[in-house]
Amino acid sequence: MPARCPVTGALQLIRHECLAEVGVYDEAFRMGWEDVDYCLRVFASGRECIYEPSACATHAESLFRSRTPEGQDTWESDSWRTLRAKYAQTDLTAYMPAYE
């Protein structure tokens, strides 16, 4: 069953109308968490993000991440801090799927 929650940028389908209203990914995120930020912005616009478990794709992220360039760990940490600061006053529990 589909769930309403932030979805990974590895396999996002974004409608043109949504891009026109919400914009593109926030460039403040150097590496990571920009997809979660985008979904939270989509929710704030009154739209939905739907996780569809039957969708399937192969994402070769491990190929990229296995060749860690200098500074990548810092970029990821910076992005996490950016997300936490941006949504520090926001209750995000409504966007977390229930585990059964």
C-alpha cells in the first residue's frame, strides 16, 4: 500500500506543476538530505509525496560512495545540519511511516 512520506531522490517523479510551484532542490544541501527537504517543501505546499513500494529501480550509489572524495563526509554532515536547522521548529512525526 502506498505511504505518504518523504521519498528518496534516487527515484522521484516530480510533476512540472510541482516544480513550477515548489522549485528545485535547495542548493544549500551539498550532499544528502536535499530529497527529504524537497519532500517537506512539497508537503508544505499542500501537495503529497507518495512512496510506492511496487516501484523498483537499481541505484548505483555504492559505486559513487565507494570512491569517497576528500571532504565528502563533511559535505554530508553539513547537509544533515542544514536540514536539522531548517526544520528545528517543525514537527515531522506526521511524515514518518508507521512500522508494523
